[in-house]
Amino acid sequence: MMNLNDIQDLLVKLNTNSNDHIKPLNPFLNTLDAFSRTIEYGIYVIDYKKRGFIYVSPNPLFLCGYKAEEVLKLGYSFYEKVVVKEDLAMLDEIDKKGYELFSRLSPEARMKSMLSYDYRIKQPGDKTMMVNQRNTPLFLSEQGDVRFALCIVNLSTHNQPGNVMIRVDDILHNYRYSFEGKKWKKETRILITNREKDVLQLAASGCSNEEIANTLFINVSTVKFHKTNIYNKLNVKNITEAVVFAYNHKLL
């Protein structure tokens, strides 16, 4: 069985265009494929040096009518085909400004970081969909830059594109990007109580307010009180948005 060090050693060797260098990664990529079948998220792995992908899951959410094999061949040009035109420049800005902040972090912090942002993608029938994408490094180059990153895409809880945030594990604040000021700002990380987590987890499993109350040995009005606090903290309107936000931002 491959461990993380084995995977990183193989990623280092991916420095040519030959597909032979990707074949040893098949056990790792097969694991990603199996994982993608258990969740309703799109998953792909970016190769920043070659501006392409080494894995794309078959989840239709991110593919916008394309097949995974087609997206692999398209590489970065896939974004130009599916991302709403107005959001392409935003993604370019996020990439540049994210790199600037990333370069100020220690190598250890870089490997514990996660970049999150929202953008619109085109769907069949001239429809658009707002998605949230989270990128986290898999491997750094010798210069400390991100060479490969794991990306997860799912529906966003926001109505507008942007909402750019970098989170670093073990740091009690996030970095929020301001498009107006063209700079990153520190913000206090959202924290929810253990009881609020209990309510969220039970709600995520489909429990009603009455079932949550019975499970936690509290009354229904207290469950509603906790939900209201959660909505206010997360700036969401309902429990579905709260659950999605909590999972996206590692609150659960």
C-alpha cells in the first residue's frame, strides 16, 4: 500500500510530458476515484507547473457537460470554456494574490493551508451555477511553490462570486481577500460551540428539531436557539446552508 511519502516521491518525478510518469500514481488516483464516488463533490488534482490536471473525477457538477477524459486533455483551457467570462479575471487575480500571501508563509504553514473561493460555471442550457472551490497543497517544489494541489468543488452557499479566504491549520485567524483594497486582511476564525456542532451534525444526518432535542436531552426551543446562533455566526439563512458552510470551512 502506498503511503504519503511514496506519493510525494512519485509526484517529484512528474517533470516530463510522458504519461509513463503518471502510471505509478494509479493506486493513489484510484483511491481518489473511489472517494469521489462516495461524495457529491467534484475532485481534481492540479499540476501548476504544466497548467494542467493529473486527475479529474467523473462527478458531473464540475464537468459542465464534458467528460473527465476531455477535461484532462484540455487542462487550464477548460476554465476558459466553462467559467463565466466576468469571473475569469477574478480567478487570475486570486491566483496571483494567493501566491503573494502563500510566499510569506513558512513551508510548514503552506502544507497546512487551504484556499477557498466562489465562481460561476456554465451549465448546459445557458444556465450558470455558483460553486465553491477549495485548493490544498499536495506537494511543494524545491523552491517552496505549490506543484500539485487537491481541489474540491461543490455548490456554494453565496450568491456572489469571490468570497476568497485562506485558512491555515493551527492559526486562529483566516486571511480574507479584499478586491476593493487588493490586499489580504486577517479575520477572526469562526468558532462554534460543541453543542452547536452536535446540533449541526444531527441536522446534517436528517434529524428534525424534535429528534435533535430527544437525542441531546434538551427541549425544542433550545434546539431552535442553537440554530439561530449558528445562522448568525455563519451568515446563512437555513440549516442546509449552515451544514454546507460548516463542511466547507472545516467546522465539523
